[in-house]
Amino acid sequence: MGRRNEHTRDELREIGLRAAEELVAAHGLAGLSARKVAARIGYTVGSLYMVFRNLDDLIAQMNERTLDALYARLAAAVGDRPPAAAIQALAQAYLHFALFETHRWLALYQHRMPEGRSVPQSFTEKVARMFELVQHHVALLCPRRSPEDVALAARALWSGIHGVCMLSLDRKLETVGGRPIQEVATSLLDNYLAGFVGRD
Amino acid sequence: MGRRNEHTRDELREIGLRAAEELVAAHGLAGLSARKVAARIGYTVGSLYMVFRNLDDLIAQMNERTLDALYARLAAAVGDRPPAAAIQALAQAYLHFALFETHRWLALYQHRMPEGRSVPQSFTEKVARMFELVQHHVALLCPRRSPEDVALAARALWSGIHGVCMLSLDRKLETVGGRPIQEVATSLLDNYLAGFVGRD
DNA sequence: ACCTGAACACCGTTCAAGT
DNA sequence: ACCTGAACACCGTTCAAGT
């Protein structure tokens, strides 16, 4: 057998990633398997290994696409808002993505590279680019603060918003009478920034 | 074969959980399997299903033990400190646990119950108990605030600290020149509380 | 060069059979 | 009642063999 040649390498990679995204969207990262992806695109499992080093590689590439989508949403959300509003918009856009593309977003953090191996550099760069978006607007908000202070504040805020998403999605940690996630995020931003700017 | 009777049901459960904890500590949740646990305690896989409903049940029980350990550390950390110091101590104790018992702590959040099933009530209660520890000290710090405000603040802070841990452990998100995790956490608490108390 | 099919070493879960 | 051993349906990964 062999030689179907219906798709180029790039096409195979594309439909593979798309199938993976659909599987994850439907059943979460745990519902993803190389065999299921192969079945869904009408190839044998072995074929996937022509285009992806292994399943971890496939997931890493899928996650990079998620990062791209997330970045686009964040960048669109800021628009030309003034700093404080821009930061709030960034947070709300992040929340929105986590809430409405839950499985895709969770896969970003659930997937851990095997023991020794690290994540590709392109992945790290996309994360850095996203972080700088936050940092930029914090800097605009507090022009007199040192770059170190701004970096620290951006990191604290970003981590905080991330934690709000995580704990909200994890039904395990949903305490009774929990507030809507947006409200918690707003509280975090408002109070942190009040403290941060107040000591400007 | 059969009938070894070297261990009671409770003992079997205990050595099973202990073996699971050792495997997770060494290789993370991904390195855990029912067959490995069985091998490690010198029983066949089937025997595990006498004591645990399935692997998810085993992991859930293991995670409950982790929650107990974490709660003990947090409670010990507060001691009889005044509110503000108590909150800082809680955060630092949480960070410490995440940093030094990383795999055990990560397992708490990496493990997701299968599609329909939810986490046992005892688990939820242990989480609630931990959350109330934070809430209690925030209430002491701001006696004039409404219970709703206090709950919101506690939730924002707890989520924030959690996010700091998560993103710090995830080497993926380590941005270059990242500050030490404790510093980020302190910034989060100090500035949030400055904002929160300032509007008291 | 592309792709298959079968193989290998794993996995969770069940259960008849043995003591 | 306790425990085993084998079975079943899955899994990731490799690779000789076919076109």
C-alpha cells in the first residue's frame, strides 16, 4: 500500500492540528490521542509521525496556535483605550477566552513536556509577546515607576488574573456563593492598581 | 491462588496511597499508573480494585491527603500573628508548599475528574476550610467591611497567589529576568491590601 | 517518497477461577 | 473473602514492506 498523496506535508499537518483542536474542544486534552486524530483525518497512526515528532510535539504546535488566537483577542481588546481601561480590557478578554474556549485554554497549561525536554523557543516567544502587552500598559499608567517596578506589577497582575481563571474553571475550588469571575478579576485589578498608583 | 491476607483492607489502602505519593513525588502525576502502584506494593493490579473504585478514585484520595498536609502547614504558619502578617504568612506557606512539594501540589490541579463525575464532597469541604482560613484573617484586617466584600477580597487574593505559583512553576511562562516568586506574591498582597484597606 | 499494517510495550478495568 | 492471571479494549511509537 502507500502513496495516496492526497495531501502535501503542510496540508497533512494542518488537518492533523485541526482535528486535534476539534477533539480537545469536544472532550478536553484527555480526550486526545494520536490514534483518534489519525482516524479523524482518514490516515493511519503511523502517518502522523511523518509530520509530527510525537504526540507531545503535536500538542505543543496546537498550543502555539491557541496562543496566537489568544494574542489576537487581547490585542483587539485594548484598541486605543487609555492605560487603566486597556488593562481592564486585557483582563476581561483573557477571562472571556478562558470561559468560552475552556478546553483549548486549559490545554495550554495541562500539557507538560516529558521529563527532560523543554518547550520550543517559538512558544516562549509567543508567551513573552503577550506578557509585554500587559507590561506596556502598566508602564503607560505609571510613567514615573522604574522598569523593574513595572515588570513586577505586570507579573503580579497577570498571575492574579490567571489564577482567577484557573480556580474558577476548576469546579473543585468553587466555594459556595462564589462571585462571578469578572467581579473577582475587577477587584484584583482595581485594588492592586489603587495600591500601586497610590504609592507612585 | 489468592488469599495472602498479609494486609487488612485499610493497610492495603494505606500502602497503595503511599506508593502513589512516592511515584508522583518522583515523576509527577503523569508517571503514575495503577500497574506501577500494584508492582510497588507487591500485589497484582486487580487487587487495587478491591480498595479503590478506579484510578481516579485513588488519585482523588491521594489529593485529599495533600490538602490535609497543606492545611496543616497553613494553619501552623499563621500562629498568632496580627491579620496583615498572618495573610503574608499564609501566602508564603502556600508558595513554599508549591515550590518544595511541586509534584504533589501540581497533582491537586492537574487531575480532572472524567467527563460527568464530580469530585467527592469531602474534597470540596477541605478546600472550603482552607479558603476560610484566608477569609478569616481578611475579615480581622478590615472589620468594617461587609462579609461580601471580605469574601470577594479573600477570593481575589487567594486566586492571585495561586496564579503566581502556577505561572512560576510552569517554566513555559517564565519570562526572562523574572523576579523571585516570593517578591511577586508580596507585591500582589501589599498593593491589593493597600487599595482595599485604603478605601475602608 | 509516501503510507500502511503489524508489531511491541505499555495502559485501565473486569472477572472467572483458585484457595 | 481475598487475590491472581488472563483477557479485553485501549494507548504511543516504530518500522519493514508495499507502491
